[in-house]
Amino acid sequence: MVYLELLRRHRTVHIGKVGSTEVDFYTPDPESDHYYQVSLTVMDEKTLARELHPLQSIDDNHPKTLLTMDRIG
């Protein structure tokens, strides 16, 4: 569902590799590229670390977003 929505919004969606880890989605854009990680939940610290690691490994200033179904509050 996330892939289809990104495709609708950006027309081009890639899966990215950072070393041995994977960024779920990468949307190139003339204005600003964007990276997305998708996880059902990141309430467990190990899962959060695993999902954030690829985004933190990218050495640029483009936006990076972690999408989850978690509700806090």
C-alpha cells in the first residue's frame, strides 16, 4: 500500500541498498529526494534500531521517514 501511494505521488520509487542493509523506498525528486522505512511496529528497541540503522547510514541531508502503525498516547 505504501509503495502504491508513493508511486502515485512521485511516479518513481526505488528500493535502496546501504551496504548490507536495505532502505524500503527511495523517491528521487528534482526538489528533494526522500527515503522511507516501513515497519508495522517499532515499540521493541531492537526493531527500532534495526529500522533506523539504514536511514542513519545514509550520509546526505535528504528527508528520511520511518512509517509505522504505532500509536503513542
